[in-house]
Amino acid sequence: MVAKAKASYQVTNWRKYNESLVERGSITFWFSDDVIDQWEHPNDRPKVGHPFVYSDTAIECLLVLRELFRLPYRQTEGLGRSLIQLMQVDVPIPDYTSLAKRAAKLEISLDVAKHRGPVHVVVDSTGLKVFGEGEWKTRKHGISKRRTWRKLHLAVNSETQEIEAEVLTENSGHDADQVDDLLEQIESPVRSLRGDGAYDQWKVYDRLAEQEIEAVIPPRKNAKIKQNGNSSQPPLVRDEAIRGIRRVGRRQWKKDVGYHRRSLAETAMYRMKSCFGSTLKNREHENQRTEARLRSKILNRFTHLGLPQFEWS
């Protein structure tokens, strides 16, 4: 029996992709003239107390640099001061306490590109550590009670690999409970949603059916058919998936329905942890939400700069 040759691939746009990787770390790309022009807060809405000095754009710019270079708030303030000196720009830099306070209430857009027609999304979640021991200590002595996590839930466009929506929850937040929040964030109509077995719940199927979204979710191995085939009602999506698995097997069914596109969500998780680490720097939950959303936005900007294109052989 001759073993099959392992498939290999080659990046066909290496020069362009290499430039996009270099551009990701360019200070001028993030600290641009447009940002400086919008540095001061317009204070166009009534506010109790002292008026704002810095615009949301200014705060977001410094927080982006904080995430890019994994800095504490104080070092972020120092980086901002040095940048305006080098660029010879006369703008004030907020202190670290102002950054932390404004970050808790900052509204951040994910900067998703406009699409023509409906989108196909894949959903998944990953854990981000808040505090606790490192991997070495955990392997040697076990996990202690003070090890705390948050769960980051992402909805990724399977065509463009952009993060269309994100939700940060406590570590007890179930994946299926976040589908409503994720779908509400997506502006374009959604054609299909792919998720793993954690999303195999009737409330997920019902919500997707209400919005006419195709559900590509593998039923549990012990799943039973809910509605008989001789019923006058249209067949249920989950029941059809169970019948398909019984007919051709789970592996072939996943190939037939294109379930493996769901792995792009895992790719997004890997990219995020490679760029920003697997730990959240903030301790307050509101600041953690801003931190996670900023990371998602930055990852979308990386995607817009360019992704590798492959040629399989």
C-alpha cells in the first residue's frame, strides 16, 4: 500500500504579505496625522463636571499602542510623551489614570469592511487568563483556586477572516448563550453559521431559523431525531444532520456540509494569542472588555493590510 503524499503549500504573495507584516509595527500607521487632528475632545454634548480634554480617538490610539507593545498604563503614557516629542507635535498626553478610567467606558468599532450580500460566519470561544500561575508552576504543582479566566467568543467571517463580532464573558459563560449577542453585532445579513458541538442546543437552532440562517452544527453522538419523517411539518435542520451522519458517517458528513471551515475561528484565536498573548492585563471587567475588543479591532486592521495567499500542491 502506497502512502499518500502529504499536501504542501506555497505562499504566492510573499512580497506583499511581508510588507504587511512590517507595516503592523509602524508607529506612524497608528499614530497618524488624522488621529492628531482629532486629538482634542469636541465636548459637543452636555456633561456634568469638568469637560473632556482628550477625544475618544486619542484615548483609543494610546490604548492600541498599549496592546501592540503589551505595555502597562504608565509605560503607555511614557510612550505617548516620547512620540509627540519625536514628531514635534504640540498635543497633551493623558496620564495613566485617565487612560484607565476612559477605557472602561470606551465604545469601539471593530472596523469591519463593508460587504456585498450576506456573510458566512464561524463561531468559537477561547480562554484568556486574568491572573494565576504560569504553565511551569501548574504542571509541577497543579492548578490553584486563584486561577481565573475569561472567555472570549468570536464570530469570524469565513471569506475575509475578519472578526465580525466578539463577546467577553466570565469563564462560566456558555458558548450557546452568546449567539444572540454575536448576531446582533453583525450588520450584514448572515447566510450561515458554523459552530462545534457546544452550539448544539435547540435555542440556537430556533434563533437561526428565525433569521433564516443555515446552521452547520454537528449533533451530539447520542442525539435523537425529534420529528419523524412522516410529519406534515418541514424537516428540522438538526434532524436532517442526524440522518446524514447515520447515512454517510460523521467524517463524510462534515466534508459534505463544509463544516471544517469552522477551523478559521480557531485560526483567529491563534493569531490573537500570538500577537497579544493569552493573558488580560486589566483587572476590572469593563476594562477587560475594552481590551478584548481592541485586540479584535487590531486583528481586523492586520487582516486589511494583507493575508498570505496559498497555492496547494
